[in-house]
Amino acid sequence: MGDGKKLGVLVRGSGWVAGEHIAAFLKNPHTEIRHIDARTQARTERYFEKFNFTCDSSNDRFEEALERDDIDIVTICTINYQHAREAIAAAKAGKHVFIEKPLAMNLEELRAFEKALKDSGVKSACGFVCHWYPRLVSIKSQIDKGALGQIFFAHAAYLHEVKGEWKAKRATSGSSLLMGGCHAVDLVRWYIGQQKPVAEVHAYASGPFRRKDFDFPPNIFLQMKYADGTLANVGSSLECNMPYAFALELLGTRGSVREEQMYSEDFAGAKAFLTVPGIGPDSADVAHHPFDKMIDEFVEWVRGGPVSSSNSLDAIKTHEIVFAAERSAETGQPVKLPL
């Protein structure tokens, strides 16, 4: 691949998250950033200055940049509505592609992206960064060891007042779940079991109440029913009047989790919840997110290692639940899966 020594990376995007991706790829010993395609050259120059490096660059000439033979990986950090189109173009160009969530704005885009992945055979992962927070990883490790037994109920909620004109418009942001609540849907699936199918979704959406700049309901709460009766409740609010919070609760036959607290029958002598150490999803600041671990896992997969836990073919299932929830909220009726 590339020059045979390092994987060439094309960064598409010019915002806050793109900077974190740049930092992660620069740290990885197996990658080299060879091109940045951003909205303006001034933004690219700020990256060069901040991270003390340089590479080729262009401004909104993404398709041309994809033609480079020395590009192996494309990382997409643009505004939500651009993701699917750009990811499909990258896949068709034979590039492995990392995509910030959401993968798509609607089911039609999602299916088109899925087809492009399967037709091209490239590797792709989605930015569901919760998979790499140390505290959440520790909880997952205990679940995999059987400390909770069978999880029969899960709750997660993304509670974050987002600001910015494009984030409040359906045409550019998508919805409350696509803007952030999909992280909670994905985390529930990760803990209950990614291969375990969700059978039905029922959702309610409301608002706006405080923020009249939203042209879509910024609040949505949904129930996920699994085929075996396992239940999950997921919430997302983009207009909540509170500091950022990510709620988590898991109930299992042998133990439970409440935020950073865990109880299990397997913990010798435990009569109360124990605190799970490590950093969790406690801040909306993207500099707080473990992008380096996320990117490292993707790069190892591209190099022939294990499949990334946030691989896009699995992330498609999370997005399908999101679109089922939005359909349910619109119709007032439960929606069966798969769509």
C-alpha cells in the first residue's frame, strides 16, 4: 500500500474534529498524512502551525484528491449531510474510509453506502468513540467475562445542548439522534451484544421548547425490543438546559451498572457498588475523546489486524435503529426491524 512503508492518509474536513483526526494519524507510526482537503487554505495552515507538519492540500477538490495513488485511507470529518456522498466516493475509489458519525442522513443513503462498501471490499469504520473510553472499555471487559450475567435492560442517554446554525437544521445535521443520540444507541448495542438483533423500535419526539432555532424535534426517546425480550431505552436531547451528560444503566442477571458504578455477584465480598476507574464520556470537548485509540484500531485493521469494533457494516445496524426510531416518532407506531 502507498510507498510500502506507511499508509497514506487523506483528511477531508476543516473543523474541530478534523484536527483531532490529524493529531491521531500523526501519532500513529504506520500512517503519513499526505493530503488535506479543507474548506479554506487558512484552516489547513492552522493545522500545519498547530501540529508542526506540512503536506499537500486543496480546497473543496475532494474528488481530485481521491485520484492520488499514494492515498490508502480517507478520513471524513465534514458536516453531517456530506458524509455519505463522500464516503461512497472514497469507497468507489478503492480507499479505506473512516467516517465521523453519522454515516448517512436517511435510509436511502445508508443502503447506497452499504452497497459501495460491499462492492469495493474496502475497510471502513465509524466514529463511535465510546468504544475506546477507558471506563467504558473496563465495563465491556467485565460484561464479556460474565460479571453481569445476561443483560435484560439497558438505558443510555445523550444529553447535550448543541449550538451552531448548521446543527439546528434538518438539512445539514439530520436529527437529534444523528447529531449525537446515535452514540447512546450504539453503546447499548455494544454492551448487549452487537450480533443480537433488535426486533422492534417505538419512539416519541418532542420540541423544540427552549431553542426555537431547531427546525426538527431536538428531543427523542425510544424503546428497543430485542427478539428475546431484552429491552433498552435510549434518549437524546439537544436543547437540554444542563451541562453535558451521558447517562448509562445496565441491569443483568448477575449484576448491574449505574454510570461509573458496577455491582456483580462475582466481586468477592462486594455488598455495594464499586467505582469503575478511568475516563468516560464526561465532556463534549472533542479533545477529551480517545481519537488516538480509535484511529489506531482502524489502522491495525487496515494493516491486517482484527476487525474494528466500530466497523461500518456494524454501524449500519445502529443507523437502521435510528431511522426506525425516527419513522416511529413520525407515525406514532412501533416499527419492526430490519427495515
